[in-house]
Amino acid sequence: GRPAPPDPLEPAHLAAAVAEMGLSFAVITSVDRDDLPDGGAGQFAEVIAELRRRRPATGIEILTPDFRGCEETALATLATHPPDVLNHNVETVPELYHTVRPSADYNRSLGLLRRFRDVVPDVPTKSGLMLGLGEELDQVRRVMRDLRDHGVDILTLGQYLAPSGHHHPVRAYIHPDTFDALREEALALGFLSVNSGPLVRSSYHAGDYIPPQPSPVPD
């Protein structure tokens, strides 16, 4: 359908809520807004600007869609008010995109993460996967390598749990030891921060896993 235009008062309302809760770190996300010329990036930028004005000490991570079709405009807009961390999740291995993320594109997501670092090189990028969807461990390892090759600094790995019986079923419950082993492999690849475990989600303890500075983007 056609959603309503973004609420112009949303940035002020959100900043007021963060201030009232006294948050030291806030993760801001959104629904997909492919109907907008900038994919909703302008709303992210306005929220960040208002939070900086109202709560300058609060850290800000944004969890964005892939800005399908308007990536260049979206990244230029975000560069005007960059967050402390940009997060965009690849969610699963590319072999499962046709069933798990049919409207998404793996390479487009990788490209967004890389190009954001090209535009705003001093802001770390972050991505994550849910395991247990039917992926093979070697496929997960390949995604981890792809993410590092695209300059991603922060990685989350968690267990997928189906929200309802109408969602993609859980194919496997991953042992905590496997999450621990993947964490060590990811750190060896050069990720600066890795949070890996059954209960980990994209925003899990997000403020505790920010590297002091991003790593160089590989050539």
C-alpha cells in the first residue's frame, strides 16, 4: 500500500523520549520506505540531528533498510548527520535469500555497507545474521569474509526464532559452542567487535560493542 508521509514531529518526539529515559545509547530503526525518493534517509538524518541537539552525549546507531533504488541520495543525506554506527543486516546467507529475504539483494546490501564507509570513513559499520534458517557453516564463514572485505567492523550472530507458524521455520538450534567458535573465527578475520550467541540480536548491548575507531576499508 501507500503509507502516510513521515511525521515531521517524529524527530522531536523521539528525542524527547530518549531524553526522558536518560539513554546513553539509542538504536534507531525504521520500516522500509521505498516509496520515498530518499528511502527515508532524510527522516533518519533529522532524528539524528534532533538527538544530537537534545542529548549530545547519547550514542546513536541507526539500523537501516537497503534504500533500494535511491542509495546514492540516501548516503549523501546520511553524511550530513552521520550516526555513531551504521547497521544494515544481511540477515542470512545468499543461498537462502529467495525464501528468507525475497525482496532483498545480498550484493546490494554489501554494496551499501561498503559505500557508506567510502562516504563517511570515520563511522564504523555493522551487520548481522540469524542462524538456524537452514544455512551451512561454510556459507556463514563466506558471509563473514564478504562482510570484512566490504569494511564491516561489527558483527552480530544470533539464533533465529520463528515469530509465528506462518514464518520461515527454524531448521536447527545452534549450540552455544558453535557461536563461540564463530566469534573467534570472526575476530581472526579482523572484525573489531563480535557478539555471537543464541540470545544475541542486532541491537543486543549495542552500546557496549563500539570500536574506538573503524578499521581501514580493504582495497
